[in-house]
Amino acid sequence: MKIYFVVNNPQSWPLDIPGVEVVSAKSYLTNSEYSSQRNAKVFNLCRSYRYQTIGYYVSLLAAARGHKPLPSVQTIQDLKSPTITRFVSSELDDLIQTSLQHIQSNKFTLNIYFGYNVAKCHDRLSLRLFQQFQAPLLLAQFVKNDHKWQLQNISPIIPSEIPPDHHDFVVHTAKEYLTKKRGNLKKKTSLGYDLAILYNPDDPTRPSNDKAIQKFLKAAEAVGFEAELISKEDYSSLAEFDALFIRETTSVNHHTYRFARRALAEGLVVIDDPESILKCSNKVYLAEVLERHRISHPKTIIVHNDNMEQIAKTLGFPCVLKQPDGSFSNGVIRVENEAQLEMVAPELLEKSDLLIAQEFIPTTYDWRVAIFDQKPLYVCKYFMARKHWQIYERSAAGKTYSGKHLTLPVSMAPKKVIRTALRAANLIGNGLYGVDIKETEKECYVIEINDNPSIDAGVEDHVLQDELYHKIMNGLLDRVESRKNGSQARGKF
């Protein structure tokens, strides 16, 4: 893969970095040699990234050409946003205070070269800022107010302003960045497309177990991907991939959502996409959209401080209270009577201005229909935990117990269950969803639409075995090829 360092004036570029071609911004934008190049990494080192400047257009056209620019246009926008700067400062607060605790003045400037600073004590802070703002050369400015450090501004470093005594260090970090394997990740090859699988083996509610992840990796390589496991520490590497497959429990206020947003902005195919995460992770949204489209669901009230009296009148007892963003049975409480309601509801309303209250529909199991690319993928029956009303039961000691499961061929599931699941999932998008349904003698009720359904080896793959993983990887590859080629995707499974 070609590596270009694009600068305003190559004559004033102060560094000699082997393996890269230093190109003027004007040449990169106008010379057909660069526009026709199929695979390239473009390090945009122009003096300014302001809107519609030549530096802005370098990153914009690099993305249009299918090259991989650093920084991307989204990063350029982030660098200009005080809101993003404040958010990052808050998120990295503990690290900022620790890293800068020995600085005596009330102002401090941190030069970041490909994720590193000349002072090793600032390496962790430098790397985290580089992961948030993916630009080769960064200048982070901090101020201390009331004995507390804050990130005030972050901007690109103009190459001609790199201190001469930093030149050797910058060359060293650039060479390392261009050749490193991103921690323990394997070195990428030039064959096929590159897939990142975001996974945290320590996540107790992870949607896939370790064996399933290995099956995903094997299936990805079988269909033509170069697949790598990444963690939340690999945020800065997203632009190097063609697709992102998230196998962590997703949430809006979480790194999984930021990964999805960043990947989509970088032009990657993403599952779960950020819109699906946003929609599926909020039960208030799901209740509204199911009601609007007349899809059967339990009788539901959107609860706030001024209408709690409606719960008993409309739903009766027992009923179920749900936090809007709860998952894996967390934040879901069965309320037996008015006294318990008066105790529980105010506690939940302290965390969210709105809650969901639903009628209680007792069943011995829930259906889970997985939908991918608007087609049913697998069907499971999840039985309630022993002597419990939910699939998962959490003890006071923090242990989790679950009921039995039974995976069926899609053809053996009731047609009404499949139809209901498809109608519900299609309201969200064409990603990978798990629709939870309660079936009674009269009706199928949609309980939830999950953007990140469980796929564990030995459970959900019981019927399809390895074919399940191949179907998902083939679907991802179809999307990558369609996006890369600008044409219809090849035949679906």
C-alpha cells in the first residue's frame, strides 16, 4: 500500500522518513497519478484544515478516492468543536490529573507525535488523545482552574514548527506507527478486505463466547476477509479497516457507540450501526415505534413523575417497570402492588426522566428470532430461570442464573412469530437484530428488539453450526464489495 505524506510545500518538510512519499497538496489534488491510485494511506500534514482550505480538501478527496486519510474529515470537524473537546476532557479526567499533577504552572502544552510525547511520563495521555483525535501531529493545550486541569484546545501541529530537537523523535515515532502491529494484533496483508471485530472477553454480558469469536474469525477468513480482534484501545486504528463487527454489549453512553459512529464516518461497513444502537437501546423509542406501526406488544405506558397514578388504573398488578436503556434483564423490575410501585418508581426516575411500564404477560419461555439483512437467521426458545419470571435471575451475591434454551430451524417456528419479528426488525434497519417475542394463544407480543443478539457457540449455532457464522460474514462482505465497487452487492445467501 502506498503511503503519502501530503504537505503544502515539500521543500519545507523537515523530516526524512523512509518508505513514504512526500507530496504537495496541490499535486495530490490535481495529478491523475494520485487520483487513480487504488490503495493508499494519506497523512494530511497541511498547515490548515479549515473548511474549504486545501488541507480540508486533501482529506475530503482522499476519502472519495477510497484512500485512508489521517485525519479524516470527521476528525477535522472534531478538532474544531469545543463541545467535543470538553467531552474528551471529562472522559479522560482521571488520566489528565495523574499525568499533569507535577506541572507547577497553570498552563501546559503537550506535543503529540503519532500518539507519543518526548516525555515518556505523558505517553498514556498522548496515546488516548491521539485515539480520540486521529491526526499525525497534535498540539494539546491544558489549563488549570481551581487546582484541576482541563483540556482547553487541541489542534494540528504545523510541521515547520516542530522543534528541531524533536525531529529525531518524530521520525522514530512515525516509523514505529507505520510498521507496528497495533499491540498484539497480527500484521495486515494486502489480500482481500480488512475486518475488525470489537470484542471484550472480560465483559460478563458479552453477546458471543470465546469459541464463537474464533468461529467468526475463521468464517471471516474463509470468505475473504483479513480479520482481527480489536479492543477499545484500538480506536485510532479504525480507519485501517473496511468493516467493523461489534461483539460487545452496546450502549449509547459507551465506547461501542463511539466506535460505530467513527467507523461509519470513516466509510466502514458497520454492524451494529450507530442508528440501530441508538434505537434499540431505548425502550421508550421502541414502545412508540411499535405502537405507531400497530405491531402487537404488551400494553405500555411511558411513565414520568406526573402520571404514575395511571399505572395501577391502566395495567393493574403485577406489572413490569423498565429503565429505557436496560439490557440482559438489568433495570427490569416486576412490581407486585402499589406500595412497591411507590418505592421503586421514584428510584428509577432519578436515573431517567422517562420509564416504561408494561402489563405482565406470563409465559414459560420467550422466542428469540435473529434477523440479518431483513431475513430470519436463527430461532431460539429461551426458558425462564428456575422459579423465576425472567430468562436471567441475578442473586444478591451477584451471580447470574439462566433458564434452558432450545434452538430450532427457522422452518419449524410458528409463521406468525417469524412474520412479527420481521415486521419489528425492519422498523430499525437492515442490520443484525434479535427480536424477543412472547406467544400466547391469541397473539404474538414483541417485548424487545436487540441490536446485538447473542450468538454463542453451542447455543444459537446449534442448528446451522458453522454456516451461521459464514452467513453473517458473507453478508458483511457483500456490503463491503457493494460500497467499494459502487455496484449491486453480489448474490445474497
